[in-house]
Amino acid sequence: MRVRFFGGLSVDTGEGDATVPGRGQQSLLLRLAVDAGTTVGYRALAEDIWGLDTPDDPRAALQSLVSRLRRTLPAGAVSSTPGGYRLDLPRTEIDITRFQDLVAQARATSDAAPAREALALWNGEVWTPHDGFDWLVRDLLEDRSHAERLVAAAPAPATGPFPAADVTPAALTALVGREVELDAIRERLTTDRLVTLIGPGGAGKTTLAVETARAVADSIVVELAPAAAGDVWTAIAGAVGRRIRLPESAGAPLTAAERVAEAVTGRRVVIVLDNCEHVIHEAAEAALDLLRMSPGVRVLTTSREPLGIAGEAFVDLGPLPPADADALFAQRVRSARGRVPDDDDERETAQRIVRRLDGLPLAIELAAARSRTLTLTEIDEGLDDRFALLSNGPRLSSQRHRTLRALIDWSWDTLSDGERTALQVAAVFADGIGAADAAPVARAFDRDAAEFDALVDRSLLVRREGRFRMLETVREYGLERLREDGNEVPFRARAAAVLTRLAAQREQTVRGPGLRAALAWFDANDENLAAALRTYVDSGDRREGIPLLRSLLWPWAVRERGDDLRRAVGEFADADAPLDSEARVVVESLALFSASFPEAGRTATVTPEAYAVRRAELEAAAAAYPSEVTALVAPLLRLAATVILAGGGEGERTWHVEVTDDELAEAPPWSRAILHALRAGAAQNSGDMDALGVESAKALQMFEMIGDPWGTGFASQLRSEWLVLADRLDEALAVIDRSGDAIRGLTSAPDLLQQEAQAVGILLRLGRLDLARRRAADIDRAAAADGSVRALGQARMTAAQIEIAAGDGDAALRQIERIDLTGQPGIPDQFLAWIDAQRAQALLLLGRCDEARDVLRTGLTRAADSRDHPIIAIVLLTVAGWNAAVDRLDRAEEALARADAVRGGSDERAPFAVWVRERMTAGAEVTPAPAVGIRPALSKVDAETLLALLD
């Protein structure tokens, strides 16, 4: 058995996780664990378990607690001894005692190795059942301080603290040297949660940060160089979203920070904030917030100045040591001309060049690149005037950036006018320029795309993975040149214009078989497009930005970037602007639609009367500018109108999509498919299985004909739901499996796992338990790799579903108890109600009917509040099980009938439904307990009506 208290209470019995219920048993376990292997007296136990609230007969109360704890733990784990009790477990099997023993060993021997091992155990805050154990927390914190001091004073370990990662950001150039700095960064990350890599521009901070991330099992690199004031959290959320692809909550819209919190909670992750100096205050606040989100988060920043946060550790990055600087120059010269400096004179000249460049890697690389066309002597002579200022003594440190600028100035002097313009063009594209886009970008600036290739030859651009990219310092130089010439604003305006045209071209392929390629383009240009939107906002000409925002609408929707879309629409929408283009109609319609669904804590800003007037204007304009998207305007605005009119009452969140036959006939194929899918979704939630069958079949057939993978996945999930209720389970399984293949790589891991879990549910209905377990194991591995709370929760619920089908209530409860939603923002009522239903089902399997009823009371309320009919049906099925278990067969029948009415059909082969029917059949000869009749309409889903089934 192993017991863990760092990061939460966990008891591994060797046969699975054990759940220790109640604060009393938890306190007893902790107190015995502190002195494992030693008898703890009755008085000490009573004082630490109850404090000042000691019961009248503490010994009897202890005996009761011990008896209950023994039922949870393996046999023989707790022994009775004269005068007290003892936990018979080696101290090495308890994380806090092993931590204490390792620290004691380290202090006794002044050896940092056991101190490092001890610190590795500290993977979260110390869990305690109540404040009465504050003495233990203080002792552990004191031991941690001793361990950190020992580690800080010792030489860096030979290997990093994190296992090697399988996938890391690609470095632009191979790293030469810097082993000492890399070891220092890794060592700091073992003892400090915030590490800043500080040094001048061109010193290689970004390269070292990426190399560090390469050694981390889970890392996210956030490039802040293109971020403007106010955009730091957007940049962080964008990086997290591209790595993890978390969707928006089904509840209230989340902020960027809340989405990041959802992503990192429960992870051991290093987040690299690269290039903080130009947004230093926001970056500092963001770093502090990230550290507060989860104890497993560590932050590595690169900056030219400290963040100024308490506890910030530093690794200073100065010039390369002479041997490494010489090796770097020699390697780059060999790359440029095919051979290293090969005689004594050349080697001496090379060493002199390196010393004059202060050993700064970027300066060395740029100088070496010139060896393609110049001798080393000519390079050395060309630096004479540029580095004259370096001899000015105390001004050296403040002139290092000037030195780098002088080197780039010298490279600039060798460029043609066209090449200089091309360098400045590249400087305004933060994400670089795709090779396929190079020609239209060049034409937008009256240049030739061949000039980008010329800059690659001169090492001012690099071409990697199909994109032209620029080293950061060179990009800063290009922007500075633009500002000096007064050309930054017009260059950014031209960049925004060409990106708008390119985005519009890609947007034409985003609905159909070209979706994946189009999304890849939008992802690769994410910062470029964001900068273009900012350019339109800053210029005050939002009208010109409307087409770009229109192009971003569907890619952002597929990528589930609802908060970005809502914010952008708020910036660009103008109700007073003329509805004179398709793009304007789409953006203004989305603004009105969004106004019907205000953010949490806010009320709708539009009255029903004003909504009706604006809706009529937009519907007329949509008819005048027909497109795949404007074809959806009228139906969606009618849908939103039902929400506005409901005003938060009975109809809220009950969507009804009204589409006329003429609208369907006139709509383009993709739009028709979307409308059929929306109709199917509304039918599913309202329990109209006939409509679900018809509409899901039409939607799926059309999306497959169109070749749209996202639409195919969406419609397949709905179609599979209907096939299950139609008892066509083999077809349902085939459809949902095809759906998973269709959406892989398009949606988030949790969404994909949800579809995989749907397949597991079908297998259980087919009685194929072994295959269901194998599928569930795949889900568990994928969830562990993703690491998000939502993915892990889906995996645990799938495993619990299997155990319930197998009739093992204990195993099901163990899986459910592993779900940790602590501190998670925006968890929807649907998910919580589903957990309640699963927990109640497991309790009923164990005959713990009173506990199951308590859980169901909460679950019914949550389900009713969600107005999600499939979830309500699951909870009602469980209510039927409780009534059957207590021999209230009439109420069981009514609950089943209500579940079928809400669902729109009977799911008779669901494993728990089979269990309920078996219990009802077994109890048929038992006189049912009398129950008060409550027969309103069976499909009524208000909490009061449903809760009466438990009375």
C-alpha cells in the first residue's frame, strides 16, 4: 500500500485506489501516517483528530473510526497496541515521511542528492483534512527550505529534472555550447517555480529556452514578441489552445485566463514566456497568475530585465565562452562556404572576429554568413568602424545592443534597395511568411519574391517548414528602420490588406474537403492575422477590417475560440454602419446573436422590441447578399429571438430551429447540411426522436457528399444517438467510429474522447465488455497524454460506466472518486449531473440506497437546471433504479416512463436499464410500497416534479 498527501490524498492498495471517506477517518489516517510503524497514543490521536471538539468518550470514538478505516484499507494495515494504534506501513511508502527521512539524511551528510529526491516528491501542496494539522505543514515547509538550500549550494546535476519530451519546438539553428547555462536553468527549475533567463538581445535567450523545453515532458512555448499591450493573456491562451485545443465551456463563456487555468490544472508543465521586456508589467502579472493556477506549473521567462516578482530566480546569459564562440563561428563558416578556417592565419583572424563581436551568438552567425562572399580578413576589416564604441570602457554594457545594431547595419549596407524593402516587409509578419504566400506578399509591396530567397542567402531570413522566418533581433532592426523612415504604419496597413485577401481566399475552402489545409494556414498565420486586426483597430478604419474578421469567423468557430470571436465582434460591429456587403451582414448578425447570450453575470443589452427591428434589417440584408453563411442568418436569429423572449424563464436554453421549406430549398448545400444538423440537435434535446432520425440522416448524408470532416463528425454523433435508440447498435458503432476518424486533429482531445466514450457505451449495450475495456484503456492513455481535467474526467467516467455494466459498484466508485474538479471554472451542470447519476448507480449496486437518494437529489436539480434532455433521462433512469431497489415499483415505472418521454424513446439495452428491469421483475411479487401520485405530463422536467419521484 502507498499513501500520498502531497497534492491531495491518495491511497493505492495495490489493487486500485481506495477512497477514505469522512474527515474523521482521513484525520486518523494522516496522524497514524506521520508516525508510521510507531504506536500513536489515544490522547495524541484525539487531540489531532478533534482538537477542542473531543467527544465525551474519545476512546470509544477512536475505536469506531479505526473500525471504519480498517474496512477501507488492506487487512492488517492498522494494528491495536497497548495504549493506542499503529499504521503498519514502511515510511518509504508514505510520501511525507519519505520526504522527511530524505531531508534528514541530506542534512546529516550534506549531500544534495537525497535533498533533490525529496523535493521531487513535493508535487503539490500538503493535503490536510482540517487546520488542526498546521503544525505538520510548518514542519514540512521547514524541511523543504533545508532541502532547497542544500540543492542550491550543490553543483548542478548531470541530467535535467524532467524526462525528455517526444515533441519540442524546432530550433532555428543547432545549439553550440551553453551547457553550463542549460544545467543552471534545469537546476533552478528543480528548486524554483519562476526562472528568468536574462541577457542582451542576440545572446540566444530564446534558443536556450527552447532547448530547456526540449528536456521537459510537458511544455508550452508562448511567443510574446508580437504581443501588444493588453494581448499577453491572448497570446498565452493561443499557445495553450494550439497545443491542447480546449473548447469553450458549455456554460458561461470563459476568459483567456480561465481557459488557461482549465488547461494547466492537474498538469506538471513548464510554460515558457519568451520575450517579455516590451510587455514587462503584463508578463509579470501573467507569470504570477500562472503560478497560482496549479502547483505543478513552472514558468521560464526570457527578458532583458527582471520581472520583479518575489521568489524570481535568475540565470544570466552573457557572452559565449571563447572556446564555444570559436566553435560556433567555425561551424557557421563551414555551412556558408563548405570548410572551416583551415590555416593559422585564418584561425587567428576568426578568433579576433569572435572577440570583437563580444561572443554574442547572433552577431557571430551573421558575420560568419558573409564568408560566402568575403574573406575572413575582409570581414575583420569591415567591422573596424562599427565597433569603435566598444572601446569606451564603462559604456560597454549599455552599448551591447548598439554593437549588434552596428553589425546588422553593416549587413544592411550590403543589400540592394529591393532586398532592404523585403527585409522590412518580413519584419511586419510576426509568424513569418508562408512560401506559398511569398509572391502575393511581395507584389503587395511592389517587390519580387526572389528577394526573400536572397535574404535567406544572407542569413537575414531562414526558410524552415515552408515558411520564411526572421531572427528576433533582425526583425527588431527591420521595424526600427521602418520607424526611422516613418513607414511602419503604411507597411502594417499593406500587410493587413494582403493578409485580408489571402484569408478570404483560404476561407472559401474552409467548408468542405479543404478544411484541414485551410485551418493549417490560419493556425500558421495566427499572430499575423491578430496583428492585422489590431492594425485596423489602431487606424480607426474598422470598416476595412470587417472582411478579415468575416474570414476568421468559421476557422475560429471550428477551433472553438469563442472568446476571441466575441471580443473581435465587439470591436468591429457598428449597428449604425450600412449593411452594404456580405461580410458586414455576417458580422452584424453575429453581434446581434451574441447579444442574446450575454456573458455570465450580465443581462442582455437588447430589448425584444429593438431585437425585432434589427433582426428584420439583417434578414433583409442577408437575402440581398446570399452566401453559405448568410443563408444561416434568418434561422439563427429566429432561434436567438426565442431566448430573448423567454427572458430567462422556462424556455431558456431550449433551442428550437425554425427553417422554412423555401429557406432549405434556396440554401447552398453546406448551409442546408448545417440547418439539418441544427434541427437534429434541437430534436435530440427536446426528445423528438422521429425528427432526430430524419434530420440526422439528411445532415450526415449531405456532409459526406460535400466532404466536410467537421460537419461529418457533428452529424455522425447525432446520427449514432438515434441509431442507439432505434436498437441498430452495430450501425451506431460504425457511424461513431467514422466520426472519430473525421474529427481527429480538428477538435479538442476531450471532445474526441467524448465520441470514443460514446462508442464504449454502444459496445456495452452489445454485451462486448472485453472490447469496451480495451477501448476504455485507449481513452485512459489518451487522457493521460492530454492531461487536462476535462479529458481525465471523461476517462474516469468511461471506466466507471464499464464497472457499472460489470456490476462492480466498488470499482465504479473508485473511478468516480478519482475525478478532481477542484478549482475548475465553468463546469457545466450537465457534466456534474452525469457524475451524480453514475455515483448513484454505483451506490445502488452496493445496496447503499439512502446515500444514492441523497446524491440523486442533487443530480436531479442539476439536470433540470441544465435543461439537457439526454442528461435528464440518464438521471431519471437512475431514479427508477432507486425506486426499484426500495420496492416502489409504481414509481420506478413512472421514472422509466419519464426517462423515455424526455429522451424520446426507450434505451432498453443500456446496462443500467437492464439492471433496473431485472430488479423490477424480481420485485414483482413484492407488495409495492404506497406512493403519492404525481402525474403531470411525463415530459415535464422542472426540478420540483422530478424530485417528487424520490419522496
